[in-house]
Amino acid sequence: MPRQIFQDRRITKEIRIRADFAQSSSLVSWQDIDDDPEEQTWHHTPFQVADARHDKIKALRLVRDYLAKD
């Protein structure tokens, strides 16, 4: 399954995430919501899909909390 992209403008930093939610070991990456998804401006996180239990909203929250620490 190709990587899927989800975005949410309600969190503090407007981002989108990308991962293959069918694969537990797939890494979750994030990108500023204003960037073109086709550009190579994706940032890695320490999270895998399994950390969010394959839930897209939980993955967004994990990344949001991770970025809030910076």
C-alpha cells in the first residue's frame, strides 16, 4: 500500500503527516501544511505506525506533542 497523507489545521503547528498505515514499522513523517506534498521537505519523527496503533488521529497527536517540545 502506498504511503497515505493526512492533515489537520486544528493543531498548534499546521502540519500533515505521511506513513503507510498498513505497516506497523512504517515511519511517520511530517511536513508544513503549506509545503507541496511532492516536495522533499518531509521531516522524520521517532514514531512508527505501531506507536499510534495504526490510528491516523493518534499519529497526528504524537507528532504534535513531539513538535511542541521543540
